[in-house]
Amino acid sequence: MTLSIPTQASAPAKKSFRRLVAEYKIVALLLVIAVIWAFFGALTYDHSLGVSEFLTARNFSNLLRQMAITGMLASGMLFIIVAAEIDLSVGSLAGLLGGIAAVLDVWWGWPLYGTIAAVVLIGVAAGLMVGWVVAYVGIPSFIVTLGGQLAFRGAVLGITGGITIAPVHNDLKFIGQGYLPGSIGNVLAVALFVMLALLAFRARAGRVKHKLPVSSMPVEVLKLVITGAVIAGFVVTLNSYQGVPVPVLILLVILGVFTIVGDRTVFGRRIYAVGSNLEATRLSGVNVNLVKMLIWGLMGLMCAFAGLTTTARLAAGTPSAGFGSELDAIASCFIGGASMRGGIGTVIGALVGAMIMASLDNGMSMLGIDTFWQQITKGIILVAAVWLDIVTSGAQR
């Protein structure tokens, strides 16, 4: 009798699968978004009007506005996860900062610039405080941020008195509800494409200089053409409704800044080094405690932006604002390719993950699916994303 050993025969196939998924993870996620949109587009198709409610420019604009707040939190959370830490307090801190913004705007009558400055300073200070306790006191981030979650939620209840504070002034409301004129949106789209093209060719030139492998020029040009088509479709679709929403513009600026910080600065390289091998990074002379504290300072800044945008979008400060947002931010990072072991992840991946989460929320809400099913679905997707990370990294349980 001849016995076959399928594990040996399938080993090369498994390695090829892991390599393929790891190399083209963002492309795979974009395909997932396309499938989700096609699925909900088909289910919400109105035969009498000949149009899908999910795929309208109005819903697309609402979808992007919806994911912008999660995307802001996910951008900061990505660096924390890359550093092999976790933050469970971001939703409560964003809610607290949004409540402070409402108090300053409605009750105290502060001007917009004063409100923004105060909220940003408080957010960064709170983030640095949490980071200091984690890095220098040595308490695990899970415990510190769990305590912060409770403390910040209690603080917002105390500040607002447990009531909704409304209405905020129109200048603050514009941050969450405003739109850019079509002409400005077009100029920004062209500027974004030019910047991406320059960065791509600069990166290619650097790789050529150091004799590293590079894609052929036609492939590079094709990538830019596809990128330009996506940007153009993005802006044209939004302009066909009312223009680019202000929260989306803020998120795109954050994406650009954080991508540069992560890929092209010493501080960014140190974040990834801390997450990859903490002790080796410490022995190389890097002040890992300072790096960790500064990461939480960035997270506090993102909480300030998210809190301001939430209050502006709702035109009110509510005690329940930001509830559960930390879970959406964490899930977005893992879905977007961040590793639970640290050292791996990109900001654009986290934002793609946030888009997947927002698309599921938006589509299921349009179909009238109960909230508990939405939570179950997102939980399953989160577990699947972590499993995919384990599979592609070859980790053993």
C-alpha cells in the first residue's frame, strides 16, 4: 500500500499563498470593498427608478463622511499597534474632547480657533499622559487604557451633566457638515496626483541608486494611471452631489502626513523598530520610552480631531459620543493588514479597513438589518482578519 503525505506536497502551495496575500494585501482589500459595494448595490437596486440607492453619489458622500471619524482614530491607532501596544480609551477620549468642544462653543461662546486650540492641546496632553504611564511607569497599555476608558467616559458625563449640549455654532458645524466647492476639489485632486507621482518616481530613483529591484517603467506608469483614474472618479462622484466633504479632506491630509511620518522619517522607522524588536532597538541607543509616549501624543491629537468632527457632524455634544469607536479603530487596523505582534502595518491599510467597516455599517443599515447582526458580522470579519495575519506570517499557535 502506498501512503501519500499531502502536507509535504501542499507546503509550496501554502507558501505561495502566504507570499501572494502578504504582497498584495491592499489590492485584495480593495477587491473586498468592490465586492461589498456590488453586493449592497444589487440588494438596494430600485427597479422603478433604475438606480441603486447604495451606489448613489449622495450615499457615497455620506459613507465617506461616516468613515472619516473612524479613519482618524485608526490612523493614530495604527502606530500604537505597530509598536506592539493597544489603546482601549480612544473612543471615550474622543467623546470627552467632543463634549469639551460643545461646552466651549455653546455654553462659553468661545470663537472657533480658541475651541480648536483648546481641544487639541487637551487631547495631546491626555495622550502624552497615558503614554507616560505606559512607557515610564511600566503599567501594561491594556490596563492603563482600560482605566482611561472608564475615567474619560466618567469625565464627559461630569462635564456635560449627562445632557446633550446643542446647538453648536455654524462655523464649528462646518467642520463636520461642510463641503468644498467643486473647483477647489478639482485643484486638490490634481495636486494630490502630482504629489503621488513625484513620490513614486523619487522612490524608484532611490531604489535604482542603491541597486535594489524595481518594477519596469510601463508598470510604474500603469500604476499612476490607475491611481489617477481612482482620484478622478472619486472627485467627480463627490462633485456631482455637493463636493468633497470637509471631514474627508481632513482625513486625506492626515493620510498624507502620517504616511510620510511612517515611511520617510527617523521617528517613523523607530516606531516600526520598537514593534519589531524592542530590546534590540533599546540596545541600539533609541529612547524607546520617549517613542512610545510620543505615539500616544499623536493618538491624543487624532482623538481631538475625531471629537471635534463628531460634535460638528451631530451639531451637538452628547455624553454617548464615541462609544465603541475604539473597537472600530482597532478592527480597521487589523483588517487593513496590521499585525497583532507589532512591526507591521500601514496607514493606508488602516483607512481601507475603516472603509470596509463603514461600508458594512452603511449597507446593512440601508437594508434595515438589526444592529446585533451588524455587530456579529464585524466581529467575524475581525477574527478572520487576525487569522489571515497568522496564516500569511506562518505563525504557529
